[in-house]
Amino acid sequence: MVRGLLLVAAVALAGCASTPNTFSHKDPGTDFSQYRTWGFMPELSTDNQQYESLVTNFLKVAVAQQMDRRGLEYSADKPDVRVNFYINTREKLRSRSVPTASAYYGYRDPFYDTWGGYGGYTTQVDQYTEGTLHIDLIDVERRQLVWEGGVTGRVTDEAIQNLEASIDRAVKVIFDAAFPLGR
């Protein structure tokens, strides 16, 4: 149950972050134009051993749309490449020093600070959840990872409440920014 909630939070985060960070890595020796068909790994890392999660279902639909847009054909039996997903979340803290001078009259904050001598600084600490969604592409014949793309961002309540749309956006961001097949 806890693992499922973390998965949901992570994917939602990645999809709705205001400025998500995308990344990708590819095997430089791979000719991506050779791939014509694709499928999913038999056991996806976002699933429980007993059933397919909603997160997995949403990811499958979103990835299928992106692969179709790139001219690759789905093949469950004999794909050239297989797709897998991985989701991770972690709690983070951000601290920053802010001037306490705005307490003097109150009208200055947030427009400008006072000169030295008024008040001091206080430390504000924000706690938030950061999530990462990885999408892997594995060459079936060589049994080797040939590409991974991902997005990392802050999990928001809005993203969690609109999970399917958040996943769609996250997958689109990953593929648009970094997918090596330009068919």
C-alpha cells in the first residue's frame, strides 16, 4: 500500500513540476533507425507481483502514444526493443535565509529589504517530495539498455489529483526532450 502511494506521488510529481528537469543517456554505438517494433517488458518495475497498477496502465498508454508518434509499431511477441519504467521519490529539505527587516513596518516585504541595522535574518525550511520517472529502452537481441530518459520534479497535490494527465505530460516531456528516434 505504501509503495503504491509513493509510486503515485512520484509520477504525479514528475508530470506537474513547474520546471521539471529532464535527462537522457543513450548508447553511442546504437543505430536507433534500425528499430521498427517495440513492446513492454514482461514484468514492469512499476507493478506489484500480483497485479498491474493504475500507474503502470497510465504509463503504458502514454508511452504507446509517444512511440506511435515516432513511427514505431507495437509488437507484444517479437519487438526490437522493450520499454520499462522506474519511479522513485524522496523527501527533500530546502533552507534559505530571509531578512526579518520586513517586520519593522511590513510594507517593504516582498518588494525590497531595508539597509543594515534593522533586524537580521531568519532561516526558512521547506519540506517537499521530489519524484523521478525513468523510461528505459532495452535492445531485445543484445539484452542491453540502449536509452534512458527521465524527468525529475516536485510532487504537487494538483498532480496527484490529476494523475493520468500528469503522467501524460511527464512522458511527453521525456520523449520530446530526449528520445533518439527521429523518424
